[in-house]
Amino acid sequence: MVLPSLAIMAAWKGVGYSMMILLAGLKAIPPHLTEASEVDGATGAQTFWNDCLWPLVVAQSNDMRTLTVGLATLQSLVPSTSSLMAAAAISFVPSIIVFILCQRYIVQSISVTGMKG
């Protein structure tokens, strides 16, 4: 009985920190962006979770799939969590490299457009 209790406590220990990071990220989204999605007719769930459905509908071949759809497909094909996490880690490396190389220009363009948090 002690071991399951420790496992539950260990899982709950990380939930608070994860929720704090998630809420901080959601609060950092400028309100005018969510208001614009509401004006366009999106619900609350569609505002944040619409990255998978549209590419899944539009992409007619495997070569045209986005990373989100590809990872979802891999999740259904491979039961191993470690393979899925490795694929996810590899998939965001090019984005990080582009961000590191273009960080100065990205920050400059955000400051020029007047978007302030």
C-alpha cells in the first residue's frame, strides 16, 4: 500500500509546477489575439487546439503532413512512449535552430508591431 501511495504523491508533486507553467504561458497570450479568434467564430477549445484537425483534413498524402499530425499518427502506430518522445524531441530541433539564428529579428519585429504583453 505504501508504494502506490508514493507513486501518486510523486505524480501530484509535478502537477502543480506544470500547471503553474501552463497558466503562465496562457496568461502571456495577448488578449487581442484570443478576441480575434472569437470574432472569427472560434470556440475556446478551437483557439488553442486547432493545430491538428485542419492539417489532417487537408493533407492528402503522408509527405504533406505537419509535425503535429505526424506525431499523432506515430502515437497510434508505436505503443512505446520513448519512441514518441524521441520523435517529438527530434521534431522541434529545427525550430529551435531557426529561432536561435533569427532571435534578434523576431524580437525586433515584435517590438515594431506594437504587441505588448
